Amino acid sequence: MDWSHPIFICLLEVIQPQTNMQEELNDNLKNCFEFFKRQAMSSPSMEVVGFLGLKDEKPVAKMVKNRSPDPKNYFAVDPLETLNFKSEHDFLAIFHSHIYGDSQFSEWDKITSDNCMLPFLVYSLGEEKFNLYIPEACEVSSVNLERLKDLL
Ligand SMILES: [Zn+2]
């Protein structure tokens, strides 16, 4: 087999970015935040999305695909992916980046966070900072919410 054939080179180029891109991090919360920040910075033209949770008390940050048809301005996650993560982790927050504007939450962000009863963590590329929205009815314990707030 000739691996220098253009079709193989083309395949390698398609596969390469995915294998290079780290998609999950198991580390302390501070490093999970740093991980989200790096992911946001590596995608200046599209909002990135991730899940933050605890597995056996240990923080896990996991990137998921932004399924919004308008990923420059919105994000959407696959409900099944969300449920899968929820079944294996204590959910702490849903993360997404803002590529335009500040770290303030849009009405859509707030409504969606309220509906899923999970905090939203955002990183603004423009402001270079995180922000956290906590819904009124929230599934996350106050102790864990304080841990998140401490890192803003
Ligand atoms: Zn947003």
C-alpha cells in the first residue's frame, strides 16, 4: 500500500486535529478552568462547549460538540450527551465561550440554565474572563457552588 498517495495524506490531515485536540481533563478545578480557557482561545470563530463535573469527587472537564446551527452566536448540546455525562458525574456546570462581546449572560443563556437547573460558566475572549450564572433552582450543592465562585 502506498501511504504517500494523496488520499491517505488527505485522511491524515482530517484525523490529525482531532487526535491532537485534548477533549477531556481530569485535574483540580483550577486546571479545569484553565483547560476551558485554552479551548476557548483555540476557537476564536466558534463558541466552544464543555461539561464540568465530579467523578468520585475528582473534577472532570470534557469538551462536547457545539450543535448550534449558528455556533458564532449560540451554543447547543446534544441532550443525550448531557444525560450520559450526568449519569456518570455530579454535574457542576455547563461551559461555553463568548467569542464576541463580554462575559454577561444572554437571555437565552439564563433561560436555558434555569431550565436545566445547572450553572452556566462562560469565558469571554473579549474580556478574557470567566463568569458564572447560577439558576434559582440549582442542582449543585452550595459547597460546590462556592468552589466555582472562588475561581472566577
Ligand atoms: Zn452565552
